[in-house]
Amino acid sequence: MTVITVSSSKGRLDQGQRRKLAETLTDAVLVPEVGQFAPAARIGFQVHFVEREPDMMAVGGRLLADIGQELDVMVDVAVMDGDWRPEVRAEVIERLLAALADACGLPAPSPAWWVNLRVIDEGSWGSSGGVASVLALLASGVFTEEKAKMIRAAIGA
């Protein structure tokens, strides 16, 4: 399970941009996480869009309502424990920022945008009435064998 939350000021992203981001942000995490493009794995990903009024967000100690700039996009990604070495995290962050820039029609990500990648410890995620484990997902067939091996090593299984 992966949950991607995009926070922005109200009206910043239109429905078309949100539709595009739902797909591209999912894929930005999915590919590095499972080791390949696996459409069947998409069901384990959620993208939430949270809009706030410009006077309910601040950057640099000033309300966005006072700044009048689009310094408002923040992405929080919660992922299950697994193979999250620094280079995998860097790839995910770069892919997320590129997807945001593309959806917003910008040539490059804004330096004011932030991505927060949080890894949820094995045994700390619940679903379907119990504790969810990345180990159970390895049998789904969406992970490459190399990625599955790296995940087992990362969580000591």
C-alpha cells in the first residue's frame, strides 16, 4: 500500500491536472517500488488531493494569501517498508517532482515544492481487519525477483 497526498492551495490544480497526477504520481512510486511497470499493482496505490485556502498555508513565515505566488505544492508519500535505499528514495522523489512539473505545465519543478517520503515500519500498517505485510505482497507477482530479494534483505526476512 502506498498513499500519496498532494496538498495545494484551493483551485491550484484543475480536474484535468488531478486526473493526470493520479496516474503519473502512482507510476512515479510504483516502478521503483516493485522494480517494473506493473499495472496490476496500481490497486495498492491511493492519491489524495487536499486543498487549503491560501490563508491556511504559509511559506517562509508568510501566508500564501499575502505572497500571491504558487509556492503551494507539497507531496507526502507513505510507503510500506521495503527496499528504500537512498538511491531508490532519490529516484522516487525526482520522479514525483517531474510528474508535478509536467502536470502543471512547467519546464522544471518549483524550488518551493517539497516531497516528504515516509517509510512505514513492517507491522505498522493495517488493512482488511489486520496487520498488512509487504511480505504477503511479494507473492502477488508484481515485484521483480531482484526487487523481492532486496525487500526481504531490507526487512530481515
